[in-house]
Amino acid sequence: DKACRNRDLQSFLILPIQRIPRYELLLSQIYKYSGGKDKVTIEKAIEKINSICSEINETKRDVDNNSRRNQLQSLFAKASGKKIDLTDEFIRREGNLHVYW
């Protein structure tokens, strides 16, 4: 469909999230050219946007980590025939792993 410009659903779902950092850039530009009490209000808005961006990034990192952890649990279970619970683990580094039984 031409209206979708050959994009899939995932590319449309990410659009609102991609707008948030743009707001910070826009507010920063507005801040440069404003004065008086407007600057204080804009500073607060920039701080709030930065806080939201940080929260989104942390949530995305957690989701990615959970997804990867689930993949690893499945791989370990297939390789060893035993269920390994990695629920409370955080993936710090990825690389080759050699397991000898």
C-alpha cells in the first residue's frame, strides 16, 4: 500500500518513541531564544523529557535483556536436557561459551 510506504507495523509502533528525543532538541532550541520566566519553565520541560528518555531506555534495556535471557534459557535446556532458571540474572557480556559435561 502506498500510504504505508512499504513499512511494517513495527516501524509505525516505534514512531512515537522516536519523537521524544526530538522534543528535547526542539525545547533546547526554544530555550536559546527565550528569556525571563519562560526559561525556567522550558528548563523544567527539558528535565522532564530527559527523565522520560532515561526511563524509556532503561525499560528497553530490561526488555532486551529479558528476551535474550529467555533465549539463553531455551538454548541451555536444549543442550543439556535440564531446565536452567536465569530469571534473576542480568546479561553483562555475550560471547562464546564452551560447556563440558
